Amino acid sequence: MLRILFLTLCGLLTRTRADPGALLRLGTDIMNHEVQSAMDESHILEKMAAEAGKKRPGMKPIKGITNLKVKDVQLPVITLNFIPGVGIFQCVSTGMTITGKSFMGGNMEIILVLNITATNRLLQDEASGLPVFKSEGCEVILVSMKTKLPSSMPPKVVNKLLDSTLRKVLPTLLCPAINAVLVYVNRKWANLNVAMPVGQMGTVKYALASTPTTTASYFQVDFSPVVQLQEGTAIQLAEAGEALELPEGYAEGSSQLLLSATLLTAELALLQKSFDVNIQDKTTGELPSQTTETLAGFIPEVAEAYPKPKPLVTQIRINKPPRVTMKTGKSLLHLHGTLEMFAARRRHKAPVSLFRLETHFNLKIQYSVHENRLQLATSLDRLLSLSRVSSSIGAFREKGLTGFITDYLQEAYVPVVNDLLQVGLPLPDLLDMNYNLAELDIVENALVLDLKLD
């Protein structure tokens, strides 16, 4: 009994590690940019400087100074270091000038260069399920001071003002800036809870699979995407069989998004019905005229049944969910279904079925990003199998049709698929991420977006 329990637990753990979907690694490049942008865009230090002289609950006045003002706040420089298992250590280097009147009379001015440091933990909010940063252990470290004080102030009073009172008050004045910036950053995770459309057929939502983790080089956010048809039915992602892992070789501190082949398979399953097409154009691409006369060149029996040329109507039905596979440098879209050809008739009469073939073919996928959506463009890779299901013109060798069907798929069907795929697949909407600059790599069972800032 214990052995059975042990094996069951091992199986559960294996499936947990191999949870398919997507993962995001955020290195110092993206995180520095996001925090610096939040600091710059929020203008939080300038706002706090403007509030410094006002009386607020919990705000201690600086003893010995009245008419306090803070001005000349320098543009902050932010440095981040990852703390494994915790989050990031943040240092904000800035400078400012404090002015006011001394209790002994006369104007005074203190020019400060300082560092604001704090540890920012990356957690998962229990209510929303979103990543959230929480600051703790904020300190203000004085790097240098220059003073212009009334000459009447005794040295002991000056030392007490600078060394004691000022050091106690500055954290109360400046540490809220760290929290305010994190609130600004945390808001940029909010769209992860929004289901994003895939055309009119369904949606994808990048839900967190677990609490984000921190290493010495990056944050890792594991996603368990929810892929759902428009009517509400969820499409389950297939078991990948192995854990998602980024290959080595990416620059230290860089950021990547990895999308599994199983996720792309589930997303394309939303579009399966749209892969079913009827094609009745007499002229298609570089193909010869699509008539029974052309078809008779491959199946002589057609000429016997239709001595006068009739336009062809082709019906393609995909009867299994599309499947994406990836090997290093190459990605394929596997399509299984039927291809049925009809001879058209006049006066609105229903076309007559000539034959129906069971078929399996692959399309080669090229990936790109446009307007922050993953774009797919395909070309025919191989026609893998043809087998006759039914025929009104008698028996014939399916192999003789291989060249004709191959050309037909490339010239007539692939353009329809590519038009369909222009809807694009959504990418995780977080931190105002710009995926358009990413470099794309096809690796084993996954697509990697190597994220770039410029």
C-alpha cells in the first residue's frame, strides 16, 4: 500500500514539474527599466518634496528647522540585485536640497546625496492571483552633505541636527517613495487576469501556475494558460512529458518568454473549424485550370465519366485538432482530415462527389511578432499520406495524385490558412511589455522570445 502511495505521489510531482504552458524570465534589463520608468513617470520624489513642508499625520518635523522646503531633487538612478528566494534588493541614488530657517535665526541650506535601499519581495496576491511586489526594510543612507548654516549655530547643535535628527526623519520622508513606485509597478500586472481574444473563436488567459520564484539572475513566472472556446468550453493542454526549460546561451541579466508547443497547439485548436474550407475557384495561383479535364490527366477514369470539362469544387475538412511540433530551428503544423473533390453542375444543382481522400500533411511555420501578438505564416512542408475513402469514378491509385494534391494544397489551401492565422495569438499582457523587438528562436518543444528593450 505504501509503495502504491509513493508511486502515485511521484506521478503527481512529475506532472507538476512538467506542467505545460509558458514561462517568463525577467532579468535585470527589464526590471531595471520597469522600476526606473515607474520612478520617472510617477514623479514620486518630486511630489514628496512638494509635500515635505506640510504637516501630515505620522510625519515628524525636523527639529531646529522651520519653513522646511525640499528642492532640486536629482533624477534618481536605480540599481537592482536579485536575492534568491526573496525578491530584489533595490537602491535608489538621488540628491536634494533642504532649506529652511534655523531656530536661532537665519536661513539654512543642506545639500544631500543619499541612497534609499529596500528589499522588494515578489509574492502572489491571494485575492487576485497576480504577482505583487512588497517592500520591507527601507533605509536611507547619507552619502554626502554640504551645509550652509548660520554662523551663530554652535557646533554641537549642528552635529545633533545633521547626525541625529536628520537621519531619523529622512526615512519617514523618503521611504514612502519606494512603496509608491511598487504600487505603480504592481498595477502593470493587472491585465494578466484579462482573457484575450483569438479572433471570434475563443480566448486565452495567462494565469499563474505558482508563486513567482527568484534566483540570483532573474525572476521566473510560470503560467498555466486557460484556453477557452467562445461558448465557454476549456481546451486542455496536453501533457508535455517534460518540464519547460530555457536553453543555455542567453546573456546574463536578459529576459525571455517561452511558449510551449502544447500551448500553441491548444490555441490553434480554437481555430479548428475555420480550417474547414470549400474552394471552387477555377483559377488558383500557379495551378492549371481546376476542371475535370485537368484532373483526368492524373485519373483517366474522370474523362470517361465527364467527357466535357466541369469546374472542380474542393472541400477540405480537418477532423483532428491541429498539432504543433517543434525541433530546434523548425516548427510544423500537423493537419489530419479529408479532401473531397466534386464536379460542379449548372442550374444550382448540387455538385457530384468524385472521390474523398483521407490525408495527413504538415505545414512549416514561420513566427514573428506584430502589434504585440504572435504571428504565424505557413508553407507546405510535406504531404505525408493519402488514402481513398470513397470514389464515384471507380478505383484508382492514390499515389498518382500525390503531385496534384501537393500543388493544390500549397497554391489553394495554404493561402486560406495564412489569412486565417492573421488574427495572431495573444502574448502575456504585463509590465507594458513590448514584444515587437524580441528575437525568436525555435527550440525543442518550445518557442523562445528573447526580449529586447531597443
